[in-house]
Amino acid sequence: MKWFRTFLTELNTDREYQQSFDRSLALLFGGFPDDLLPRLKRGVDLDDAMQRLRAKGNTAHESAVYAATELISVFTATLSDIEKQEALKAFERHDDLNNAVYSGFRYMLQAVEQLGAKSALLSRISYEIVGGLWGMSPQAIQAWWTQAEVPKLLEEIMWEEASAQKIAKRFAPRSQRVDAK
């Protein structure tokens, strides 16, 4: 019976992860018309993406943000050039709440922060939005983001590790300190 209890626990955990993922994705697209998310999800295998991201240790919130980047490219591809230009102008001004695309993406960025996503994910989704509005391919957006942001992220990681090492040295027993005589 232990195996059955383990199976039920795993099943429940999978269900909770899926529900959290779905709620997070709905929150991210909450600034758009209600029918947009279901339309975007057609033809995109989010279940496979979610499982891959979960296997890599991502939370359901993080997986939803990653999935949103895929759906953003699908959405921006459906926009006319005029709609893209108007949305870009609204982003430049930071003030056109009458522009539905701008309002939806603005809401999405606020939702990413609300979900407590890592700064790298906020950066990634921002590049996806702007790159999509510029008409860039997903590969070009990825390359642009990688070139601009990965060095910053590596620097941030190195700084965090150096800080952690300083703290560890500071609180290490005196006999283990490098500067001990």
C-alpha cells in the first residue's frame, strides 16, 4: 500500500503544480481580453514545456512566465504592423492605457513582478515583448537578450558568490580563516 500512497501523493503534487501553472498563466494574460489566452494556447504544446521546466527545478510560477514568452511571440505575430507601431509608441511614452496591446503587456510585466519571478525572467519577457513588437523572430530575440543580458546576469551571480564567500570567511572559526596567523 505504500506504493499506492506514494502514487497518490505524486498525482496530487502534479495536479497542484498544473493548477498553479494555469493560474499563473491566466494572471499573466489577465490584462488582455478573456478569449486571447485560449486562442494562443491552441497549437502550442504548453504541457510538454511545463514538464521540461518543472524537471529543471522551476516553480509553477517560473514555468508560466517561460510559457508566456512562447505565447507572446504567437500573439505579436498576429498583430498588424500598425498595431505593433502603436504599441511601441505607447511603450516609449509609458502612458497610453487606451492602447489594448500596451495595457495588456504592462499588466503582464506587473504580474511577473507580483509572481516574484527572478530578474532574469522579467528581463527575458521584456525582450520578448519589445522584440515581438519590432517583428523580430524568436531566435533573433533570444540572441539579442543573450548578448545584452547574460553578461549582466553572470556578473550578478559572481557578485553574489563573492559576497557569500566573504560572509562565510567572516563567520568561520578563527583557526579556519585564511588571514589567521
